[in-house]
Amino acid sequence: MAWTWQTAAFFLFIILCFVVMVLWEKKKPGGSPRRGVLGLDTTRGDRLFISLLSSAYIHLGWLGLIGPMLWIATILSFVFAIFVFRYV
């Protein structure tokens, strides 16, 4: 793996997600489990995991089908993450 500023930004974003989730859990404990469109009970941590994993698949699919213009895949990933945290 080439360690570029983009790679560092990616890992910093993941760390930032974890820090925000810890602070959110400290402020409002319990994770507020709820049943979403998939019929599963999910907590905030579950929804973060689904968002991050889906983001990886969106980016890999974009690379395989379209090419290296990843900023559009990143926007799609953010939109999907908002959908996951809102409805799943």
C-alpha cells in the first residue's frame, strides 16, 4: 500500500468516526437500537459498520466499473451512510 496523504486521510477519517461514536455513546448511552427496513435491530455501532463496509464495496465497484474518479464514489458513500443511519 502506498502511504500517501489520501491514505492518511482515510485512516484519520476512520479514527474520527470511532472518536465521534465514543463521544456520542458517552453523551447518550445505549446505542438506541431500532428496527429498520431490513427487519434487523441495529445500534449506532452496527450502522457505522454497515456504512463503512458498504463504502468499501462502493469504492471497489466504482474502481472496477468506472475508473479512478473516486470523488463521485465518496459522495455516493456519504449519501448511503446517511441513508443507513436514518433508515436501517
